[in-house]
Amino acid sequence: MDNINESDFRRLDLNLLLVFHALLHERSVTRAAQRLFIGQPALSGALKRLRAALGDELFVRTSHGMTPTPRALALARVIEPLLLSLQQALHAKPVFDPAKAERVFRIGLSDALEVALMPQLMQRLAVEAPGVRLIARAADRVSAPGMLDAAEIELAVGVFTDCATWHRQRALFDWHFVCVYNPALVKVRGKRVTLKEYLRHPHLLTSFSADLSGLVDELLREQGLARQVVFSSRNFATNPFIVRQMAAITTVPTFAAATWRDALGLAVSPLPFDTPSYAVSLLWAAAHDADLGLQWLLSLMDEVFGGKPVR
């Protein structure tokens, strides 16, 4: 709608269109005023402004009442359907039918969450909403709120500790850290990696700050321990392929570990020390609370992933 010239409407109060409509049907200033619940002088003044804005008399007093001019009749063919369409749009109840919807949603999330969640979500969409398409954009707890405010995404998925008053947040599932390795290369005596076995092998780290130290290293230092980190990357997708070929261990969230285990045949073990658990949440702008399409997507994600860890 970029071709609308706002200056064309400066002299025209759109409420005057209702005056035009009433006069067209009543052909009387008195009856038109009664129809609009305003005084006759007010309607006469409105007609004067309408004539000035449109450059035509529009309605001329004759023995048959206020008779529309040819210009008024030509305008009526446009104005009447316009008012009817506007009335229908204002009173129509919004609906979202996923089976018929044609909609694109932009979702901000990490690559690990993208790999863990999108395959199952896309499978559901293919069945329930084949016209719905998703665009995944890289986002984290720092960048996601700003991307929502800039309308770069409609929904963010991640760990968000703070929520602005103009955002909405809904917990989806909890996760904690586990370690992943190739059982053919990293020999573990029992079903769980022991602390000694954990520290004996080299480690691969996913670090958003591109560092060789992370939360796990801080927890180990508190116990006077240290591990050997030999590779660090911002991307979760790299480490499972290194682990497949190297006798090394990587420590990742449960949802990432489950994906790698199922797709690549890697082994997953609890950590031999305690780590915090975190909640993955959905985050969106409060201004979209009335967006039935987005609310449907939120409900679908809650149905598929909510309330249970992705292991």
C-alpha cells in the first residue's frame, strides 16, 4: 500500500463519508441528521466541508429533496462498497485455520535448538498446516529481545532470564548438561562416565564467547579440578563430527545430546558432578497477543515440546 498519498486526505475528515452516505439514502438534511444522531446545523456544516473537500455541490435542493449530482452518484459507486467493506472488516471475528493458512513465521533460536526442535515441528506442520513456512534466524538471550522489538522475528526460543514488560514469556522445557562421546573410542567401564574418565580425555567446548573456558570449567575449578579443552567453537554442529572421529568428550545440553545420539550413534552420559538446570522458553512481543496465528504456533510448540525435557 505504499502508493497511498496521505496528503490527498488532509482536507477530508473520513467521518464525512458517513454524512455522504446518510444524505445519499435519506435525500434530506433533517432525516440524515436524525440518522446520524447529530443536529441539523452540524450536518449542514459537515456537508459544507464535504463540498469544499471534493470540489462539487454533491447534493442540490430540489422539489424531490437533496438530489445527488452526477459527481455524487459516481462517488457513491466507490464510497458505498468502501464503507460496507470497512464495516465488515471491523466486525469480523479474526480466525486462523492452520489447514488453510498461508503464513511465514520467523523464529530466532540457537543452532542447537534449531537442530533439536525444527525436524519434529516441521513434521507436524506438514500434516496440520502445509501452507505455513518457517524461517530460522540465529538468536541468543542477548540478541533475541532486540530482534523481537525490531520485528525481525515473531518468536524467540531460548533461555531468557529477564523479560521486558512489553514481552511475553512461556516456559517450554528444562534441560541440563550431559556429556557425549563415541563409545568405540572413549572406553567407559560402567554405564556412566566417572570423574576420572571425564578428566582423562580431551574436551570440545561450545563457547559463544569463543573461549577455551566455560561454566563447566568454573564448576571444576571450585573443586580444584581442571579439564583439557582442545577445541572451542560458537557452533554446536561441529563438535559431534569431531567426537565421532576422536577420543574426546563434549559437554552439551540434553536436547543437543539426544539429537546427536539418535542421528550419529554417539553415547550420552550424565556428568560426574552437579550442574544447574535451565528452562527453555518461548518469547514474543505482547503486541502480538491478539495474533491468532502466532498463538496457534505457540500452542503447537507447547503441545509438542512443553513440560518435558528433550532428552
